[in-house]
Amino acid sequence: MTVQSIEPVQGSHGLRSTRQVSPSKDVGSLKFVKSVLAMSIVVAFGVLAGCQSDVDGVAKHVKTNDIKAPSSEVDETFGETGAEITLLLPKGATGIYEGTARDVRDGAGLGVGELGGNQVFVKVVDVASGAPAAATAVSAARARGSVLLVSYASPAVTSAVAAIPADQRPPLLNLGAPVPPTSGNVYNFVSDEIDSAIEGVRAASASGHKKVQVFAQSDFPAVDEERLASAIRAGGGTYLGLARYDLTDAAAADAAKRASANLQNADTVLVLGKTVITTTVAGAVKASGKANVTFVGTNAWPPQTYSDPSVAGTVIAMVEPEGATLIAERYQRHYKRTLSTDAAYGYDAVAVASGIVRTKGPEGMNAQNLTSKVGFRGVTGLFRLTPAGTVERKMGLYSLSGGKLNLLGAAPASF
């Protein structure tokens, strides 16, 4: 088994680093992870080396009540000792965790197996029956001494948990759709397409391109448009407007035509969308003859769009994929499927808790440490949580060329 030591060492930068102990000789052919993930709290900490259990997987860390089917009655726990992290997930109609819920659970399970160090464990609680059951589950978690709630549930369920007074529940990390941090100590953990768009526009603005015309799918929420427009203005740019497109080539081309007046003044064109139709929009704008325009895409663009000649040169800000590669092979080996972004968020939620408990103890899981300005570095990049309940995540800047993403500028090393 790989042995790791977390020993704080004060450096000239004022942050703590760690020292890694060599793996024991019985590891055999297990490849030692060469890269590290430094999860930072008030001070930086943690060499996160790969750790393989004696049974080649995190199954050793999973225990279930010895009961018979149905599976909906099984109580899952990852890890055995330490402070509890309560994972609130909805089971599917078949009585098992499916889709994103399963990915989050498995990412958290891998995180405990590699980072828990008998300091934390994860208890998985089904909240498929709705908000009242979730409130009961939170009360029970608090009675057990849980130090953190991690939720991937419907907005209604997570909002109900967020509305519980902060002094009557553990802090809440939300891995689902954003919810209002009603009573405080609630943190929306997931970065979305708007975050990517804002970072891309900021990069364009830094090069002098500040007049932004936006294209988005027809169902793009008005609240997201306002958020995006406010961010552009706050960064010193000019928001020229938004043109909506339906999911056909003809509709996308028509959207570009309808925005022609704004395009006369634009020097930046931002195209949002989780569809290959984004390439039609970019192509129609280029076909209009508009020159000296910076095209900005987002991390939601499907990878198959990258090879379309019409989007060559487009700038996209996203979390650098190298972090996820640190755990991708082990996730594939344990769960027989490719690591998803949701699984990576589940892993990092456990990593945050593990890092704080290791350095500050269970009592250190509080708003002050969770919202440290130093932030955290995980497989989803460098990020920090804010008292307002949002997440700030640093991203790398890429340009599309030759059908692939080419790094223009690495994500900053610190906030």
C-alpha cells in the first residue's frame, strides 16, 4: 500500500508544503503517481499521491448493511473511521444510483480511498423522496456529528437543505444546479458555461477587444444573460446584445444575419451552446466579411466542433485537463467507465473536507476555512469558495487549431 505523510513545512512564500514518504516495497507493479494535487486551506497542504488498497480498489472501503434486496434499502458507507461527510443523492426508479448521481458517488468513493487516510468517511444518503426526507436526513447527520453535507439533488431538495439555519446543520457543498445560499454556509461548487464564457471574454478584453456580441441557444435563461452582461460591463467591456438561435443550421445563420447591426461595432463574438450548431454561427459571422474579430467559445462546446474550419482560432477558457488525468486511470480501473466531470467534482468535494480535517481537525470545517482566500487546488483546477456561496475557478486559455485545443496561457498558480 502506498504510504503518504502530510507534514507542514513553512516556505518562503508563507504557504505550507508537504513531504512524501516513499511507497512500501510490496506495492509491486503499481505505478506511483508523479504529479501531486495540493489542496490549499488557509495555508497550502497535501501531496496527494495515488493509493491502491490491498484489494485493488476502493471496494475495501465500502460497507453495506447485511440485508437483502431491494437495493434501495442498502446503506452505503465509503471508509470506516474519522469525521463523516454526508453525501445526499437521489436514487433512480430502479432503487440504485444512476447517471450523474452514480458518478458523484463513485468520485467521492475514490476520493476517500485515496485521500481519506482514516480521517474522513462518506455516508451516502438517498434523498429521492423529496425535501421533507432530506431535512430529516440532515437532522440525523448533524446528530451523528457529520462535518459536511455534499448534495447532488434536485434544486428543490438542495434549496430546502440550504434553507435550514446554518447553526442547525453542517456546511453544504452543492454539486447540482445553483441554489440561493439562504441561511449561509452554503457553497455552489460547480463551474458552468457562463464561468468559461466570462474568462474567455476577459482574455479578449485584455488584448483590447472589449465590444462583445453574444450568441446563445433559444432557451438560454434570462438570468444567465444578465449575469454575463454584468460581468462584461464589470470588466470594462461593452455588452452589445444577445442573438438567440434554434438548433438548425438555417436558424443559426439567420441569427447572425439579425445581429448584423451589432456586429458592425463588435470586436468580440461570444458563441455559447452545447451543440455543433455553434460552428454554423461562427461560420456565418465570418462569411459576413467582418474582420479583426476575436471569437470566444466555451467549455460546453462538443469536442467534435473543434475540427470545423469555421472555428479555427476561437479562444476557449476551461479547467486544464491535466488535473483530471491524475485520477482518470484509477477511476476507469475501479468503475469500468471514463471519468466524468461530475465524478471529478465528487472527488474534489471529499478532497476539500479531507484536507481541512487533516490540518485543522473536524472542528475546522467552518466558513472561515472553507472560504480561505488562498483557495484549493484539485483535479478540477484551482478554486476558492466565497461567502456569497459561489465558486471562483481559475482556468487555462486555449485556442482551437488543427482540430484540437492548444494552450495559450496556463491557469494562474494562485489567486
